[in-house]
Amino acid sequence: ECALDRRLGFDIELYATLFTPVLLLVALLVLAIVLAPFARRRCCHLTDWPQIWDLAVWLLLLQFPTISRKTLTVFDCVPYENKWLLRSDPSLVCWEGEWRTWASVAAFGAMVYCLGLPLLMWLVSWRFHNGSSSGQRLVQVLTRSYHEQCWYMESVDLLRKFVLTG
């Protein structure tokens, strides 16, 4: 915005926030594929690289609060002269025209990231809770800091962050 000397707008910020995790995960997988021939041990699959999956999970967990906040800001409207304006971009009138498009995109992002990620983390942790050692290694980053009987707490914590952000 400083370099262009103009405001980019809510739409650019929303798209950038929603697509950044996808781009980072793709870049991480491409990096793993490029570096595979140089590994000390030969790996047949990406599942043989648990560090890559640990880093991918950390990236998603790190970006979760930002994604939650940005997807919910679309629904933060304030009254002004018989209209409701979007607090983060007052040029958008809420519940009309262009705002509905961004509300749809934000709702989709909230479903995929803000509710889908905790559900995915819970399913993966549940699936491998009593599973094989290789499966447990893939989800160890999620369960490492909790007692054995609290294997699901990362999902609960993500939902707590989502609620507190909202």
C-alpha cells in the first residue's frame, strides 16, 4: 500500500490471507521433492519425511489466528447514517452488492480453515491415537504437548482461538 500510494482494499487482503497457506504448503512440498535426491537416505514417499509434515502443520497452526480474524472481519459492520459499513473497509456497504461476494468468500474460508482445520486435526489425531508408530509420528506435532488421554486438545484449542478471535 505504501509503494502503490493507495489502499489495496479488503478484497486483496482477504484473498492474500486465504491463499497464503495453500501457496506455502505447495512451496514446501515442491522444496521437499527438489531436495529428495540429496537426502542421506532414499525416501520413497513424502510420508517418509515427517519433518516436512511437522513444518506444514506448524505453518497452518501459525496462520490460523490470522485467517480466523480476517475471515470474521467481513461480518464486522458498524452503523453510519442509515447504512451499515464494513469496519475494516468503510467503502463497502454491508449486506449489499459487493459485500455479499466477500461474505461468501469469507464464509467459505471460515468453513475450510477455521472449522475444517480443527476437524481435520481431530480426525487425524483420533485415527492415529492408537495406530501405528509411523502414523503417530505424523501427528506427534499435534499431540506432543498434551497428556496421552488429552490427544484431542489441539483441536479444542484451535476452536477456542477461533471463538476468541470472533
